[in-house]
Amino acid sequence: MTLGAMGMAPLEVAQIYQTLVADGFYSPLLSINAVLDTDGKLLKSYPLKLSNVSMKRFCINYVMLC
């Protein structure tokens, strides 16, 4: 089975491509990196988290053939 052969949400597909293009560096896709109050004070931050994943394991997890 190849990419696109099964129903997936657009965010899941974007996550797959992001990891493949980054040579196996996985970083969860986020649309928000910080939450501020009305005065600009930081309430919550979501820092970038990277991990190097085995491309074979990554492909198996997403039912792809590499």
C-alpha cells in the first residue's frame, strides 16, 4: 500500500511528508507556538521538539513502502 491509498486527514499526510523531507527528523506539526494574554504576557508556550526516527519504522507506522 502506498501513500494516498488509504483515507487520511490532511494533517496526517503533512506530518508524513514533513518527516520524509527532514531526513527522518520528526517534529509534531503545531499551528500554535505560544499563547499570550491581552498585555502580551506569555501564558503557555509550545517549544519545538525534534526526534530522529528510523525511516523504516516511520514508514511501517504509516503503512507505506519505502
